Amino acid sequence: MKQILRPVDRDLAHVTERVLASLQHPVARQAVYLITAGGKRLRPALVLLAGRSGRYKARQQALIELATAVELIHTATLIHDDIIDGSALRRRQPTFHHRFGTERAVLMGDYLYSLAFSILAKLHEAYVTTFMADICQQMSCGEFLEVESRFDVDATEAQYLQVVRDKTASLIAACCHLGASVAGAKPDTVERLSQFGWNFGMAFQIMDDCLDLMGQEQTVGKTLRSDLDKGSLSLPVIYLAGALPIGRREALFAPLRRHQSPDRLALARIARAARRVGAITQALHTAGRFVRRATDVVAERDGVVLADTYQRLARYAIARVH
Ligand code: IPE
Ligand code: IPE
Ligand code: MG
Ligand code: MG
């Protein structure tokens, strides 16, 4: 990842400094450990990268501000998401609510959201602020829909894809769209980069859900198995349900039907079955289709600068281990 993002690494370091500088208030400082713990900085990187397809130098400071706001928004959603998912580990650290309690975590998420919007407002580009506000609503709706669909053993692929589009791909697409747009890239380039973001974001979350089911916590650095634990059926599990004969499916999903978290043994059985029937392979295949769509819309001749970086990023979405 670091290697792929080399073209923007200097400004990405500025973004991290800027994020840390924005967390000076005694309350906000409690969130500093999450920023210094790392994170891939994927979303700010996409802002900066998209800016390269426009007048980057002239708009450098605005792009750094935009990227800062995006990472703050992302951090806020992670803090809230970890409460929702009951997760204990994030970026190899205790989650915010595990460290400081749920009340503070709710408030810190709110604080970071509003901090991000005051940074955006200071750009004096109403379009950017409005666009991002719409995206934040879409993300909330995605998480909301996921919560509402819990323990729905008959969830469909289409419902799942809608959740992923709203909760994850929307922000990633916005990073590409606004980065290009703020830098004054041509409308066609803005549109292409936005399409890259939508498709890349879909692949990224599908892979995340495969890692949730199959990955190792030490490697991924965050709490895993939380999807099924909370009754969320991710794509590999939906494919598994479709592949099993009805009797076997009812037996395997019995706790979920009763709105109970599967215990460790039941979880392991589901993961094993998902691998055995090819549900993981099928989910990765679907993610691969999004990767191809992402790479197809991005080519140098279309006015996209650093096209090979996008190609490598897209492939990384489904090759990553954390
Ligand atoms: C985690 O995002 C939330 C998802 C959309 C899967 P990242 O995997 O980008 O998290 P960090 O920022 O690298 O920790
Ligand atoms: C939530 O998805 C993504 C957000 C928009 C916050 P996940 O619940 O799968 O993200 P992780 O696995 O906790 O990072
Ligand atoms: Mg989560
Ligand atoms: Mg996850």
C-alpha cells in the first residue's frame, strides 16, 4: 500500500500532521491515539491522487484540507461503527468506546464529524460541503440499513450490495470526485474517477467482509467475526446460504434464525462451510468484477494522471491482508 501511494506520500504526511493539529482541544486529544496508530489513509490518498488529474499545485492546500476532513469523517464513522459492531480492537489498539466508554465514543464521533465540516466550510466552496453532507447522510443510511437487516437469513445479494454502496463506496467515490473537482479537472475526468471510486469501494468492502469471516485478528488488527456475531449476513455468507441444501442451511443458520449470535463453534462451522462450498471464492470473484470495472474506467488517455497507480490500487483492494 505504502509503495502504491508513493506519488502522494509527502502530502499524505502533511494530512496526518494537519489531522493531529486539528485535535488540539483537550476533548479531541483523546482521539489522537487512533490517528497515530496508523490506518491506511486510503481516503485522503484518493483525494490527493484525484487532485493530480487537475491543477494540483495551484490547489494543493485546498486538497490537503479536504483530505484532512475526509480522514476525520472516516475516523468518526469508525468510532461509531465499533460501538455498533461491539468491536474491541481497531488499528491494533483498543477501540475508542472500550478505552473511554460508549458515552464518550458517541460524543467523540459527533465532535469529529462537526470538526470535519468546519474545515470543509472554510474552503468556501459550498458545493464541496453540500456534497460531503449528502455523502455522510448516505453512509448513515447504509449503516442504518445494515442494522435493520440483522438476522435476516434470507437477505439477498442486492440488499447487501446496497448497504455496501451506501456505507463504504459512497465516501470512497466522494474522495475521488471531490479531489478531482476541487483541483478543477475536466468534468469527464471527475466522472471517471468517481466511477473508479464506486467500483473500488465495492471491491474494498467485499474483501473486508471476506477478511471478517476468514482473516486473523493479529494480521488485520481489528476485531473480526463481528459481522455474523451481530447477525449481519455478508456476501460470502449469502452465497453460502444459496449453495446449501435447505436442511443443511437451516441447521447451520439456526442460531441466526433465533436472532442469536452463533457461538465460536457455529462460527467456525459457517466459515469452514463457506470455504468448502466455494462461497469465499465466489465473493472474491464478485469483488474481482468490481475491480475490473474500476480499472476499465481509468486509463491515461482519458485524462487521468497516474493511471497505473489506480490500476495497482484496484488490484490491491482484493489482494490485501489488512
Ligand atoms: C475500514 O476502513 C472500514 C471499511 C470501510 C472496511 P479501512 O480499512 O480503510 O480502515 P483504516 O483507516 O485503514 O484503519
Ligand atoms: C463499516 O463496515 C464501514 C463503515 C462505513 C464504518 P465494517 O463494520 O465491516 O468495518 P470494520 O470491519 O469494522 O472496519
Ligand atoms: Mg465494524
Ligand atoms: Mg468489516
